[in-house]
Amino acid sequence: MKENTKKKTSIGEILGKGGPLIAVIILSVVLAVASPTFLTTDNWMNLFRQTALNSMIAVGMLVILLTGGIDLSVGSICAFASCLMGVAMKAGIDNSFLLIIICVGVGALCGLVNGLLYTKLDLPHPFIATLGTMQIFRGAALIVTGASPITGFPDGVTWLGFGNVFGFPVCFIAVIIVFAAFGFFLNYMPLGRKIYAVGGNTEAARLSGINVKNVQTFVYFIGGLMSGVAAWILTGRVGTVMPTTGETYAMDAIAACIIGGASFNGGKGTVVGTLVGALMVQILRNGLNLLGQQSDVQQVVIGAVVIIAVFIDVRREKADIKAKRLAQAKAQAAD
């Protein structure tokens, strides 16, 4: 009987940790059979380029979710940051480095505003603060551009979005570097461990001496920063900025994190899982495009996948709680 329990536990752990990757492999096989174009080199290079945008936003969303928070404004931040970069260019700034600093800096500043609104105003949930700023940043993007697209960016700005190194997209190479840095930060740096601690048990983190509000403000700053980086990649990829862009980015980023094993309850999630989740979201979109499905169908599918991922997460949480209680009961009985 004990052996059967151990086998079930090990299989559950394998599915829990490797489930998203297994799902990506199965999905890829299905799409390869359904569409002969799916496995072509050109399609996969395009897929990696498209994944880079969501990956950058998703890793920023991950650190927010780790604290039990959420940011609905990341798509609007992306649009606003890119639009201000475009306005700066039209105003006469032609230095690529300065334009990039404006784009990324505006994103970081917007994230900081989100964090301060949530922590300093003592709002009951970050959903409220970011729902408001989602509208504010989107409206600001429309105002500064006059609701018109801006084109004509210098090569120094667009290179990250469309450039290649030995035929491989530069933006996805950047994703690998950024995710490696985030993985090191979250697992080995004191502040990274504090982020997990705040999400795992906020009150316990506070009692242990962690400044919870500072940590919460910081993660929103990081979320905005990564949205600014995504805005830079987007501008390079399409060669233009539009104030209406990014309306589905928050949904895709949250989907990537949840599919990759993160939890809305906080304290759980990894950068590797988030990257796999971002790949899965983009593979779904790419495959549905190849099969001739419209964007509205894609949204339905992504939404359904998120619901399934959350359902699995809730069931896993309940199983973990039950296992802990059982272990405590056995320990007390042994004493």
C-alpha cells in the first residue's frame, strides 16, 4: 500500500512540474500533423519572435503574482511607453539610446505608480489600482499621439525587434538572458526570496521583519520595467507605434504564468515554467492562425486554457493542504 502511495506521489510531482512542457510537446505534435507549415524553420523563427514580446511582460507579471498581486495595466503601459518614445522622436530626438531609455523608463515609472497607488493608498486589492491605471495609461497614449500611429524609427531602436544573429531572432536571445537573470535573482538573491516569502504568507513575512509594502512596490516597478522592454521589442518588430496596441497583453501574460505553474494565491511560480507557458500561448495562437482561425476564436481558446490551468492549480492546492494536515495529524499521533 505504501509503495502505491509513493508511486502516485511521484507521478503527481512529475505531472505538476513537467505538465506544461508535456502539454507544449503534445500540442506541437498535433499542430505538426494538422499543418505542414508548422514545423518549418521560418514559422518557428517567427514564433520565437512573437513569443519574445509576451515573455518579457510575463516575467514581470510573474514577480507580481509571486506576491499575490496582479497587474491589469501591462498592455496599456506597453502602448503608452512606445507612444511616448514615438512622440519624443517626432519632437527631434533621433538618438536611439535616448529613445530606448525613454521607452523603458516610462514603463518602469508607470509600474512604480501602480505599486505606490496600491501600497500608499491601502487599496484592498491591486486589481482596483491597476484597473484604473489601465484606463489612464491607455487614454494617455491616445492623447499624446492624437490617436494616430507613429513610424520612422532609427535602426538602433528597431534592431532588437527584427534583428537576427546567425538566423536566430535577437529578441528571443534577449529573452533567454533576461529569464536567466530573473531565475538567479528570485532563487539566490535575498530580495528574490523575500518576494516568495511575501506571497507565501504576508503576515509571517511582516513578522519576520520584511518590509512588505516596499517589496510589493518593487514588483510593480519591475512589471512596468518589463512592459517597457516589451514596448521596445514591439516597436522594432512592427516598425510603428499605435496607441490601441496591447489590449490582450495582460491576458496573455497572466495565461503564460498560470499555465507555467504560478498561482493567484502567491508564493508559487518559476521563470522556466513561465517561459514554457509563454511558448504554449504563442504556439496556440500560431497554430490557430495556420489553421485559419480568427483572433476571436483564439481568445476563446486561450481563456479556456487559463480556466483549466487555474482549476488544476486549485485542485493541487487543496491536495497539498490535505497532505500537510495528514502529515501533522500523523506527527501528533506519533508524539
